[in-house]
Amino acid sequence: MKTTRTQLTNKGKFRQAGLTLIETLVALTIFALVVGGAIALFGSASTSQSTTQFTSDLNSLRAGTKSMYFGQGGYGTTSLGEVLINGKTVPTTMAVTGTAPNRAINHSLNGTVVVTGATSQFTVAVSNIPTAVCMGLATMNGWDAVKVGTNAARTPPVNPAQASTDCSSAATQTITFTGS
């Protein structure tokens, strides 16, 4: 640290000409706390946005499936993926990979979406759902049943405590929604 003799007095006093090490450390600590807080807020907002987008995608997929099979007397017992892809009812935020007739639907959280007929109902199974997003999805209404992982299927509305128990049993989950 450079010091200079003051020009105002000649009594042997020195004036500091820069920041001390402690001042620099305090400033860096404050900066690190601000950056850490911003990152935490971004992570929380990102999870919330993922849940909201995924909920919207599932609602669109459910509505598209019902629309495609309205008046048909049922959904059959096979994969409905190709029909939904050809009918352009897969949300644009979900990717379609592969070539017909073996295409797959992938969601934004790097998992798959499998829609299957179950006679008078259909199921939508989504894989690789993180716990934070799982909680929001497991409590959504509008489905006949929601099953998280290997837990029992629940009839909505699923309370948050039950969703927390079901979703936290693994780092990622497969959730199966049943609709009619």
C-alpha cells in the first residue's frame, strides 16, 4: 500500500493513498452475497417457470388428446403418440424426435412423454421430473388420477403434503396422469 506525506502539514503524519486489504475483502464479500442472492432468485424463478410451462404443456396435450378422440367411443389400448404428432396436437415446446412411425415426444426437462390409450381413458407418462417441478405437477387438477413413481395413484386434488412425500422419494420421478 502506497502512502504519501500530506501536503497540508509537516507534523510527520501520513495519509493512505488506496484501499486496505480489509476494505477490499469487505467489498468482495458484499459483492459475493449480492451475486449469490441473485443466483438463488434466478433458480427459484426458473423452477417456477418450468412448472408453469410444463403444466401448460400437459393441459394442451390433454385437451388435444380429448379433441382427437372425441366421439370415438374410447382411446384404444396402444400408443397415441403418432396420432397426436400427425394431428399437430403436441405443444411446440415439446420436441418430436425420430422418424415415423417410431417418433418420440420429449419435454423441456430432458425426459420423455408417452401417451397411451387405456380403453375409455388415456395415460400421459412423463419421465425425468425433478422434485421441485414434481410437486407442482402432482397437485394439478383436471386429471382422473396422478401417480408419482411407484407410489399409489392419487385422485386429485392431491394435497401438497402427499405430493411432497411422493415426489421426494427420488431425485427425479416419472409421473403418470390418467385422463378420460
